[in-house]
Amino acid sequence: MRSLLSLICLALCLHACGGNTSVALYIEWGSCDFDRERWANADRIGRGCMMASFLEKHPPAGMPVVELKLWLGEPSTYADFEDPAYLVAQAAGNGGAAREQLLVFRTDRQTGRVIETLLRSPR
């Protein structure tokens, strides 16, 4: 129990400090290993579980949007009219509803490369 509490504190600290948040993502969203075929067939919760693994294995910063789509397929929607966005959800706990988010890849309009990755409300 103590080690779990320490791990949660570390994840919260990393998240708050703006550092590498992959630990926080694994704790909050799940630790399913990313696989392109599984992603293509997964629902929003399955994608949410694979999200941290994808971001760790294939860091999107500087990645061309064409390559991003080769990994993740066509986006669920586009944020701000041009940024590819994929619907992901955190598994529901204690009988609550799954928390949906958009995994948004902000892109440089001139180069077509990812400049930022963020989670935001789908509404």
C-alpha cells in the first residue's frame, strides 16, 4: 500500500511539474501495450488504455501527420478544424461512466508535423 501511495504521489508530481507524464498516464488510463491492429479494432476505452504506450513508443513531437495516421488510422474528428483527434476514454471506476477525452495532435500548418499532444474535453 505504501509503495502504491508513493507511486501515485510521484505521478501527480510529474504531472503538476509538466515533466514526463507517461507514468501518470499509465496510472490514470491503463497500461495496455500499443499495437496498431488492436488500436484499429479497439473501442474508446481500449484506445485509452493503449494511449500512454503509444506516446512512449512513438513520440509524436515532430512526426508528420501522414505517419501519425499510419499508426492510428483516420482520426475520430478534427480539433480546431485541422488537428487530428482520437476519442479515448478512461475505464469507469466504481460503476461510474467512462471519462471521454480527445487525444489531440496539434500540428504546424506549414510543415504538417505534430507540435503538441494534449487531452481535452470532446465538447
